[in-house]
Amino acid sequence: MQVETIASQPFNDQNPGTSGLRKKVKVFQQPGYLENFVQAIFDSLEDFSGKTLVLGGDGRYFNRTAIQSIIKIAAANGFGELIIGQGGLLSTPAASHIIRKYGAFGGLVLSASHNPGGPEEDFGIKYNVSNGGPAPEKYTDAFFKRSQVIDNYRIAVMGDVDLDQIGTQQLDGIAITIIDPVTDYAELMQSLFDFALLKQSISSGYITLLFDAMHAITGPYAKRIFVDLLGASPDSIINAVPLEDFGGHHPDPNLAHAHELAETMFSDSAPTFGAASDGDGDRNMITGRQIFVTPSDSLAIMAANAHLIPAYAKGLAGVARSMPTSQAVDRVAVKYNLPCFETPTGWKFFGNLLDAGKITLCGEESFGTGSDHVREKDGVWAVLFWLNLIAKKRQSVAEIVHEHWKIFGRDIYCRHDYEAVDSTIAQGILEHLRSLLPTLPGQTFGDYEVKFADEFSYTDPVDGSVSSNQGVRISFVNGSRMVFRLSGTGTVGATLRIYLERFEPDATKHNQDAQVALADLINLAEQFCEVKKRTGRVSPDVIT
Ligand code: VG1
Ligand code: CO
């Protein structure tokens, strides 16, 4: 193999955020930008010579170009084999599974997840370690450090690889295996859920399904699993063809962006079940006829009912949620005597808990749920989990949710996002909040007496690593909470996220609209953070 060493200049902005490095495509297209970052990753890793790297992405604009470059850099750096999804496609959870199943050294997943795609939009790259999960902070810190001093990258002199031809090509010094992106993942799903029951429930018409793939990666997965294996009609999947620009939309599964699905689910012709997934297939939105299930509730309901699913029939080792996720799952953990962990935002913090067998299920308020079957959140898995629950319990989504609230009470929840805020103003908001923290405990605001106010810091119970500054939280004596943090996935300015929750034990009050039920807390949040005052905005950009 002929290898060239190309001199390059370091870029100062290659610090991975919540989930990998995300930038505008134009930034990634700068000469040496992608190459430097990939070389910085390889320079930070040890002992991978001759080993296997998994490679794939969500199919967005620049995916194929980036894959061709990465193949050549990986070859030059001594990897022995690359396993690549056909067409350069792999959903994030499928990549995680393939790393685990084939004992790969790690993987590179090309995605900016729920961010829009296209020449003017976003691209991203993240490294996953050998457990199949996102690289923990000690890795991402090392990548960033290396990227700041790197002055060359190594690249093999070779032609482009045919990404569409399944099979192994033995090139000079490296084997390149193109696999079907769906097959291994579909087999895994069949091993976890009761496919016979699901098939019967769908063919009998007991379950009618609408899945919105948002023109993103889950289209082919949904088609194989829901249509080919479970017998759903082909028109039960909408926006099924992955497009480089996701049809010009944000592939973000929430009521705002998956509006086509939302409109149908709240109309008279709604099917029994509706769901959507994001750009890279790790998120999920769950809805039923006339009902939207908050991700926090979804996690709690999954935990309370997991024993009904074949893969979890033996019970759960424990559960975990990210800090801003509502406390609904905590109530399930108390009732069933399960260990319950609170981690910072981002899936990388669940990896150690899953590997150590401390938890089986975990989730985030940002439409992410998953289990120990892979080391990423998993959208299609969550959909199958819910379908299996509906089929087994013979209840509608609304019945399942209302029954859950009756037993555990309802954690009324919402998140307000202020996007593309000037970074200096956003930092000012956080600093202002920090300055308030010591003064708040003991003060009363209407019905709300502050119990504690702090900045969340997490000590990993497995390896003892500490992650500080993970969000400002204000907790009240009545169990309500608000959390403020800045996004680590945006690419324009700063995004302020405000998370609000209030516990409602009274079943006669469970049907309230969250914005109404949380109105006092929403006002209080503004009083504390002054986002409207400081930015001149009148309302959040996105409410979920
Ligand atoms: C957001 C979510 C976080 C999630 C992350 C990656 O991060 O809040 O819960 O893990 O996206 O999800 P942030 O820092 O913007 O709040 V995905 O589907 O983009 O891989
Ligand atoms: Co995603």
C-alpha cells in the first residue's frame, strides 16, 4: 500500500460535543478538516493495527465523500478490515450492534442526527468504542487535544471503493467488507421481541401503524422490519426513502417537526399507533390515537412493563435517566426496588452502567430510550417495545399511559428551546443563574419553595470519572424542578434548553395540557434566567 503523508494546519474548533463533532458541511469541506479530525482520533487510539473498524452514516449530504476519505485514512493508519454499511448507510444503533457482534475495535458514525442536512446544513462524525457506545469523555478530550496540534495526516493512495456492492474486497493490506445495513439489526430485534405476536396483532388489524422515517436512515429498517417481517402495509411508512437533505426538513421526531404524523394521529382517521425516528435512527417519538407520550413517560412505562417483553422477562438490573429527564422512572424504580441512576445529558454516560450490568434500560427526555442490547439509544427498538406492549396488554396507548399515571402519578413535563441565541448572551444567562444559586434555597415563589439549587456534577460509579458543569438545576420542596443547560449539538450560536416538571398525584388532574399545568413554573423560569428579557425573544423556538 502506498501511503502519503499530507502536511496540514490544525483547526481550533474540533471539540466534540454531546454526541460527536458537528459543524456545517461547509466547515467539513475545508481542505484537511475532516482528514485532520479522523487522524486526530486515530492518533489518540492505541493498538488497532490489523483490527476492524465499522463505518457508516445516516446518508446525509457529504456522507459518501467523507466515507471515501475515511477508508483511505483508515487503510493508511493500519486497520486490517473495514465493515461498511451498503451505500455508506448505518443507523447509529445498527452501527453499535455491528461493532459488538463482529468484535470490532471501534466505529465511526457519520451523522448530525436530528440536525438538518444538505450543502448549507450540518454534518457530523462520532467515534464509538469497542463496546459499541459513544466514546467517553476521556477519549473525546484526547481527540480535541490532538486536533489542536496535528500537522499532518496519512492517506492511502487508492481509488474509491464501490460502496454498493455487498461482499469483501481484499485490497492491498486491508479488507473492505460491505454489508447489508439492516440484516444484523433485524435479527437482533427478532431475538428481543415477540415477532409472532406482533405479526398476528398487525394482520388481524388489532394494531394499525404509522411510522414516519422523516426521509432519514430508518426508512430501510422500518420497511424490512414492519412491512417485510411483520406484515404491515407499505403505506404504513411515510417519508421512507432516505434523502441527502431529508426533504429539506429537520429529521427531528417531535410534534413540531414530525407534523405530518402528528396531524394524522390527532385526526379522526388515526391508526392505533404512530411513531417517528430521527436522522440517524437513535431517537423515537411515540404517539397513540389522540395522544403523545413524552419520552420521560415512555421510559417510565417501559420500565414498569419490561417483564412483558421476552428480552426483559427476567426483570431489570436497574434503570438510568439523564438529569433533565423527568423523575417518572424514579417512581417505577422505587416501587420495584430497582437501582436508579441520574447521569449527565448524552448517551456516552450510560455505557459504563450498561457494561457493568448495573442497568438494563435507560433514557433521555430528548426522545431517546434504549437498553443493554446495544450501547446507543435505539428508535426502532423503542417502537417495537411499544408495539409488543400494546399487543401483549391488549390496551391502547392512551389506556397504557393513563393506567400508568393512575398508579404512579403524572410528572407533567416540557422542554423549551431557545435556538441560535448569541453565544455571549447565552453565557451571560448561565452566569446569571450561577450567581443566583446560593441565594435560592429556602426562598418561596408562590407555591414553590426552593429545596436546593446547584450545578449538576456527576461521578461515574464505575470508573470514578467526574463530569462537572452539566446543567443548572433548581428543585422545589413539592417535587417540581427546572433545569437550564446549553446544547452541545447545535451548530449556530447557542441553544438554551429549559426543562420544567411538576408532579401531579391527583388522577382527576392528569388530563391537563402541560403548558397550562406548568404555567407558573414557566414564568418562574423566566424570572430566574431572563432569556426573553436578554434576547428580546417572546417565546421559545421549539416546545417539546
Ligand atoms: C441533545 C439531547 C441529548 C442527546 C443528544 C444527542 O443534546 O439533549 O439528550 O443525547 O442531543 O442526540 P444537546 O447537548 O443538544 O442538548 V442525537 O439523536 O443528536 O445523537
Ligand atoms: Co440521533
